[in-house]
Amino acid sequence: MQFMRPRHRLFTAGIEVIAASRADRWLRNLARGLGIVLMFHHVRPRRDVAFAPNELLEITPEFLITVLAELRREGFDIIPIAAVPDRLRSNRRSRPFAVLTFDDGYRDNVEHAWPILKRFGAPWTIYVTTEFAGGRGQLWWLELEQAIARLDRIVISRNGEPLSLPSRTPNEKQDAFHAVYRQLRAGPMERLRTVTADLASQAGIISNCLAAEFCLSWDELRDLAREPDVTIGAHTLSHPVLAKLDTTAAAREIADSKTLLERRLGRPVRHFAYPFGDRLSAGAREFRLVRDSGFETAVTSRPGHLFSNHTDYLHSLPRVSINGLFQTRAALRTLFSGVPFLLWNRGRVAEIET
């Protein structure tokens, strides 16, 4: 069941208005950049469950086929992330380009996405969190989902006082998830991890076991690294909100993830994705740390197309999220046109992050 928060309903309405007015056609030449970096997470068959608060992070294999077919129909070249700097410098406008990126290192990317990508001859990048590859990291957003799915009431502390939320019906569970998620994201990383681990324990879920269930192991990644159409990038050691860490800890998460991946895979790792990647998660300090660690590119989750002036900002590239709540051709055409980002940026074709 799809449960849409107000901002998702607003986005749906925006897609409908842009599609109905055909603004994605008549504004495309103004709004569309030289290329786009698409952001995916899970690719797997649709789950028939009433409570799925993380469903925005997953698309079906059938919709991935639609994505690739629509890119082909719209004339996009699908290129590897390593080719982006040269394409930006060339300022080629004859054909736009698209880059396919998958965050976190989920096993379903290989099981369900890769056969489709092979069929289309599409290169792709997977950004790996090294603790997940080791089977010991904390996928806390999945822990939170699974805990709330099992519990009838959620009790946590808020400003020293207990916050008690009913969690019996699907709607109550959705409300509880979003209330807890917002509060935890606003606080320190240690509290976020402690609270979700505690809720998981109450629900009989063993914290830190989800990584082994859902994420590619080192052995699987080594096999994947041999494939010429696959680029493996870094996504930190433990998937923290980097902006919440002190500089030493943030630098370690970035640089050590590169070093560890290179040692375990036996090849250079030149590309990085910021966990969460929004304005509150990564900024000028993080961009500098990534650049100083020797990465050639780094991607955020800030929305937008790529333009020639992004050549000077290769460590803060925007991406276009393929959201599991909007699995329609109309949504794709709108996103690929660049029109929503023209509106988002108040008439500026690109919002450059420094």
C-alpha cells in the first residue's frame, strides 16, 4: 500500500500539472542539462504489504525496464560515472547523457537489476558501505521499519519525557515511523543508532543482522568488481550523517572507506556518494574532505541535472532520485525534462553546491 506524506502528494500534483500542460516538452530545451545522474536503491519485486514506509527506496524490475526504455526513447547516452567529467567539459548538447547509480550495496541490485542492465548494455555504479559488506553495519531505517511492523506501541524518550505512539493499524504505524524517523534524524548519530537497536530488540530483531541479509558480501563484491560494465564506489564505512560528525571522524569515514574497498577489491576506487546526501547531511566541509581523499567525483541527493558549470564542482554533483512512489512514465518524462528542477531552483537552471 502506498502511503503518501503531504510533500509526496504535492510532488504527484506537480507531475500531473507539468504533464497536462506539456511543460516537460516545451520547456525541455531550457531546463534539461547536459546529463543526469539517476539515484536508485532497491530493485526487487513489489511487496504486498500494508506497511512499507521505505518503499520510496525501491522500484520493481519492470519499472527499471521502463526507465531504461524511456532513456533510450528520449535520446540519452548511458555512460559510466568516470566519463562524466569529460562529457561536462565537452559541453556536448547533441545527445544528453545519463548515469545509473545504486546506493548502499544491496544484493537485489545484482539479482534483479543487473540482468536488465546487461540486456540494455547499460553501465552502472554501485556505492558500497563497507560495514554492510562485512555483514555488521546497522541499516537502522530498515530496523525501524521492521520493529514498528511487529510492535503495537512505540515508546521512546523525547527531551527527557517518554513519547508513546500507538502502532496497531497500518496508518498508525506509518505515523509512528515518520514521527520517530524525523526525531532521530534531527539528533546525534549515536542516539539514532541506540534507539533503533533498542526498538529492534523489543521486536525480537537482532540488530546488525540485516546487513548480511540484504547487502552484498565482500566475496560477491569481488566477483562484481571484475565486470567491465560495473563501477564500485565508496559510501563511507558505516553510513552516518557526515555533517553530524567531527572533522576527524568524518575524514575517517570517507578516506578509510576508499582504502578498505581498494584493498579488498584490488582496484582503484575513484567515486563517492554521500549518505543521505541532502543539505543537512553534506556540505562544504564534506566536499573538501572527499576531494582531499583523492576521489574524482562525488554525488549528493540534491535534485538537479548536470550543466557545464558542474565541471568545477565534481565533488558535489546533484542526482535525480527514481522514487518508488512514482513509478510512472509521466514521472520519468517530467524528471528527464529538467522542468521540476527549474521550478525548484526558482528559474535558475542549476543550483551549484560549493
